[in-house]
Amino acid sequence: MEVMMRFLFLVLTLITAVQPFPAWAAEQNGQEIDSQTVLALKTLQRLDQRLHAAGYKLVSANAEFCERTVPNLGFLLHDLNQYGDTATARFAHDFSSAIAVNAVAPDSPAAGLEVGDSLIAINGLLVEGIAIDEEKLAEEQAEYRRIAAINVMLRKAAAKGSIQLSILRGGLHQDIEMTAAQTCPSQFQIRVSEDRDASADGKMVSISSTLAEYVLSDDELAAIAAHELAHNLLRHRDRLNAQDVNRGFFGQFGKSANRIKATEIEADRLSVWLMANAGYDPQAAIRFWTRYGKEHGKGIFSASTHYRWKKRVKLFEEEIAVMAKLPKIGGKYAPPLLAQTRP
């Protein structure tokens, strides 16, 4: 919660520096609701929505090239309980029940859903009755375990075929049926942080809130997401673990640093192919790193495990040139690095 509040402060500082912001207050269940906190929550939600849309485009457009695919419904849920101030969250996001739709990816199976829809049941089972396996979800923070259990159920149901969701929209009950698309495996999340960074753990792509705010376009956001997605698709975490690579302080030296740098180079190379196939401009990677490099020099991702920004830009230029010389197959480029992962 402390990190969340620092993020809210950063957002509000930026807003009020541009123009005066009129303060108002309302009440929700007897608690005062501050307008600035509401605005900050909505800003965070918009970042979630932008990243979710970009992530879905990347994993769906490149599905035919991935080693394996998974069912993907194309929407993102959030739980009222994951917010420290539930009264303000209920007001900001118009929760009419505990679980609601936070983001919907365009052109996904979830196109019939709308942000703010309340999820009531999955295939007739009330979400309130979904069991939470505390042991299996022990690594999750307590306030995220319910949403994690619901997501597990959604994935299992989607893998079996069509799925029926019962929702409330504007107080009216609706049943929506959908069939998951098969996409590359990976999830995406905005992580509230004052640091500009991004990471991939093999399953999840995480981009910090301040980095997501720094980008100038959806293409630049996709460039960052595609780089981290490439780490997951190329199983870099597993590869480095198998090589006993040190990711701590000593990982900045010797063999560990060289092995980490090799995966970073691969992720940069693959990222522009993933972007192009998803309809994003791969030149955005060049624009982003040029701007960031000039402004911050040895800032983000510039340790001995990464190329400096000028070398990264040159690598992107070389890879885009290679891609441009190849014919498209069904309107897409077949990424050579993904071909190496297929059986």
C-alpha cells in the first residue's frame, strides 16, 4: 500500500503541475472519497488497459510461431479486495460486486464484455463459491488469492471449450458465451513502482507504472512488452537457471554477465519481429531507446548485462533490415529465433 500511495502522489504531482486540479470529496459507505485518489486509480487502470491490449495483440498475432499455445479469453479482472481503500476503489471503478472486468482486449473473445461488468458466475458456478486453495496460492498476497483462484478456474474452463459468464451490467443480468483463442503463453501486468523498469519471470511480463507512463505511444509500450515477452518465449529464465547464472551482484561480472547479456541480445532481436507481426511499428523500439538513452544515459537496463543504448539501437536497425528482406508468410514474418524453439 505504501508503494501504491507513492505512485498516486507521483501521478497527482504531474497532473497538478500542468494545471490546477479542483478538489472535491464524496462519501461511500460513510467514508470520504478524495477526488485526487480517484483520478490516480483511474490512471493506473488506463495503464492496465493499454498494456493488456498490447500484450494480447503480441501473443495472439505470433501464436503460429510459438512452441506451444494456451487458451486466452482476452480480458482482465480485478478484485475489490486488492485495493487497500475499498470505499475509494468501489467509487472509482464503480464496483457493483467484488469481481469486475478491468480491461478488455480489442478483437479478442471477450469483445462482448465491457470494462466495469461485474462477474457473477462461471458456467453457472457463483464466483463467491469458488474455493481458494491456500496451499497452492501461498505465494500470492492474501488480497490477491481470490482473483488468482478465479483466474485458475477460468483457464481450466476455457481449455475445455466454450465458457459462459454471468455478469451484471447496469444492474441487469446477462449471460455471455465465448470460446478462448489460442495464443502464445504469457501474462502482462503493470507493477506500481517509482523505478522505470520491466521484467519477465517465464510466465509474467511486468512493466513498472512509471515506465509505462514514460512511453509516448502504444508502439513504444509494445516495444518494451515485446522485449520481455521474448524472454518468456525463449525460456531464458530456465536457460540461465540451468547454467547456474548468478543474478545478484556477482551476476554483473564474468560468465554470468556474458550469459545474461546473450539473452538480452536475443530478446532485442526477437522483439521487433513480434511487434511487426502484431501490427506495431518496430521503429518504435529505436525511437524509445534513442530518447531514453539521450535523456538518462546509463540509466535503465545499462549494466554490464545489457548493451548501451547506441549499440541496442544499432542492433534493432540491423534486425529490422534483415526482416525487411524476407517475404511475409500469410502477412507475417517467421521469427528465426522462435523457429529454434519448436520441436
